[in-house]
Amino acid sequence: MDICLPHHLHTAAILDAVAAHKHILCEKPLCIDLAEADGIVDAVRAAGITFMPGHNQFFLPIVREARTPA
């Protein structure tokens, strides 16, 4: 399941996907605060599913330039 919602809706969507035992790709940011992140990690681990946060700007030229060592 690919979660591409406004940031404040990520946690609920992730937890719903975990409950449905779906593997998840979620656009960054993962959630709003550390407590939500801890809850997501616990739920994903307990369910034994694959979870991946994604950053959709990873290959933009400016981002690539910032990551490239001199």
C-alpha cells in the first residue's frame, strides 16, 4: 500500500494498513511526532510486515548535488 496523504493523516492510514496486514510505502514525513513514530514502529514489528518511508525528491538534481561528495 502506498500512502501519499497530507502528513497529519499518515499515522491513521499506516495503522489501518498494518491492521489489514498490507506492506507499506509511506511518503515522508512519516508522522507528526515521536510518540506516533514509536506506535507505528511497534505496530509494524508486531505485524511482521514490510514498511518503507519514501522521499519522492531523492533524485532531483539539487538533492543529488547536495549528497554528492566533493
